[in-house]
Amino acid sequence: METALLSEEYQSAPRFSVLLLDRDGRRCRDRLTALAKSGHIGEAEAAESVETWLHREQRGDPNVLLVSADTFSDQEIADAITSLEQVHPETRLVVADVPDEGGSEGRPVALGAWACVLEGAPFVELLESLSRAANGQATLSGERLGQVILHLQELIRLRPSAPPGSGPLAPLRLTPREREILGLMANRLSNREIAAELCLETGTVKNHVHSVLKKLGLQTRQQAVYYRSREVGPPPSPSLEAQR
């Protein structure tokens, strides 16, 4: 594709790196080629799974994990971002090839995705979604936020490992420090940034984040962002200009 197809906002956005998970080999190769030609990607690599990628001796430092929904189950997507967060907590998930069905976009986002792209969408839409996620932008309309919360509640209800009391009232079980941590997570601060803000060790922040997710019955930081959004509304998204 030609970069001229992108709006001016995205043409001037910082370059970013992508890790692509797709079991459709031909589509995967085509996307890698298109991403490389777009002029917006610093590095693009592909793998069959996050575990396979983690075992590579040489691997990149992806800003975005792009997963194809039609070749990975919901559980595999959730496991992928959970595994990646252990070594790259600031990597953002984007889910592509989502079936065009009513409310279908809410489920990938509830799993922890910063954005989702419908099946058959133009490549330019995928590229812009990747750019927004790489720059910390994950905006939702009120209607879509409601869909996400419904999916989150359903996912928590169905999870066998969900702790007792997880769900809508779970935030009441958080300690004052954990609620403070949750608020900073909702503002999309990294563990390192939270540590600096609260004058804590990064390891201490990691422990608090783990406790917050466990008490809420969630698996990823992005799920916590949307869970918090239900209480206070979506946090403001930084503009691309502010990122530079």
C-alpha cells in the first residue's frame, strides 16, 4: 500500500515494531510484506505463538502484538498477551480478522486488546489501528464500552479460576494502594512510570498489579483499563503529537 493513503496524523506518527501471530501462512507473509512497505514499521516479525517467539535467541522488542482472531481462540489470545506481558508489559494487543457480527468487537477488547479490526477491513484501517495502539491510544464509544464491560463480566463469570467475589463489586475489596495503582493503570502508565509516580520499587508495583488483576478476576492490564472505565469513564487518550 502507499503511505499517502494514510491521514496526515498517521503519516507523521513515530515508527513502531510489530509481532504478528497468524496461522494462515500466506496471509501472514502478505501482511509482513505490506507492513514493511508501509514505511511506518521499524521492525515486523512473525511467529506461530508467543512461546515460540520467546524461545528465539534473537528477537525484537515489539510495541504491538497483532493476532488474527480467525486462527486463534479467545483463550489462546488471552494466554498470548498474558505471556507477553511477563517480559514486555508495555506491548499492546491488536486483534485482526474479527467476524463482522453484532457486538463482536467487544469481546477481543475485553480479552485485553487495545483495538480490533473486522474481517475484510482495508489494510489502511489495520495500519491506523496498529499506530494508535503503539502510541497508547485506545478510545471507545459509550456503546462499545458497554459491550466490553458485558463481555468482561461474562468472561469472569465463566472462568473456573476466577476468585470468589470477583465481578462488579470486586473493586471494593482492593486496598487504598491497590485502588491508586488501578487508577494509574487506567491512565495507561507502565510499571516503571507508576513506580516513579509513587516512589516505589518497580518490583513492588508489579506485585500490586498482580494483586489488582487477581482480585478483579482479570488477566491483562488492558482489561483493568476498561474495568476502571466503567466506574469513572474512559481515560483521555494522548494525541499522537503528544507522543513525539
